[in-house]
Amino acid sequence: MGRILAIDYGKKRTGLAVSDPLQMIAGGLATVESRETIDYLRNYTAREEVELFILGEPRRMNYEPSENMLRVVQFQQQLHQAIPSIPIQLVDERFTSVLAHRAMLEGGLKKSQRQDKTRVDKLSATILLQTYLETIRK
């Protein structure tokens, strides 16, 4: 069984999270510059077995696409061309950033740590993946 890798793609940075090989627990992997994401994923998938990419689908509260949706769709196409052997599934990411900030606050992180965008992006990807893993188990 291969890992599942979640991608929280943004204009500047991309948060990444990965499951354990049994697909039970999500863990933060990295935050990379968005322009470097595909190279990072190529290198990672050359070392680790990944069976699915989960890509955060940015939507507004009314389910309309957000302003980042066009970038995400373009990234999805580029990723599919670069690594066609791994399927990509879009997953609603509407509450991941809010949950990430809440988790950091409840975890006792200092304000400066909570404002670290790289930390937020990686944690958002982790929440996205853990939610997905819980959904497929039901």
C-alpha cells in the first residue's frame, strides 16, 4: 500500500503532508515555494511509494471557486503531466487554514509561531489529509 500525499497549493507557498504506508495517520512533510513543488514531488515519489495525490480545492463558503482555483487547476494539469502514474483527487479545503490556526492556538504556540506562514501551510495540508483519511475509513 502506498502513501497518500496532500497538497495545499498557494500562490507563493505550498504545504505538503503525507500519510504513513498504512494510510492511517497524516504527518506534515514540508512547505515549499510553489514554483518548486513539482520538482519536490518528483524527487519524493522517486524515493517513496505514493499512490494518490490529494489536492486542496479552494472554494468560498457558497461553494463558488475562490480566486486561487485557476492556479490550482493549472497546477493540477502540470502535476499530471509531470507524474502521470499517480492520480490526483481534488478535496474541499475550505476550513483547513482556520483549523490550522485554531490547532496552533490550542497547542500553545506563540503569536510569532502562529504567524509563520510555512507552518500554517504544512499544518493545513496535514489537516486536509487527516480529514480525507478519516472519510475513506468510514
